Amino acid sequence: MGTLTIRQLDERTHARLRGRAAKHGRSVEAEVRAILDATVDLPEENFLLALRAAMSEIGGVDVPLESRTDLPRSVELT
């Protein structure tokens, strides 16, 4: 495992990290690891935007939509 040192971290940022860590029941170090893990696992490109771009290159795709004929259901709030 690697080690990462962050120098000159703004005190406000550190305080927000402490609050976020407390909210999630973790240490600040564990919270930063979780943030970094979640961030680097994000895809480089949004899949839906990539699909849209690919389809627009071939002129797009028409998807037929059927009109709705059923009425909305009633809701009982108690």
C-alpha cells in the first residue's frame, strides 16, 4: 500500500473532512481513502453521453413511443 501526505491543507477543508468522517463513523484518514476510492473508480466518460455521441454520428435513432391510455391510479395518504 502507498502512503500519501497532503501538505498545506486549508483548515476549513480539514474541518469539513472531520465533520464528514464523524457523520460516516470513520477516521479522517479512512474518510479521505473512501473519497479517493470513489473518485478514481468513476468512469472517464459518462456512458449515456458517449452513447448519444455515437448515435448522433450515424444520424441518431428514432424510438417510437406508444401513447399512454391508462389513467393514473389514485393514492390514499393516511
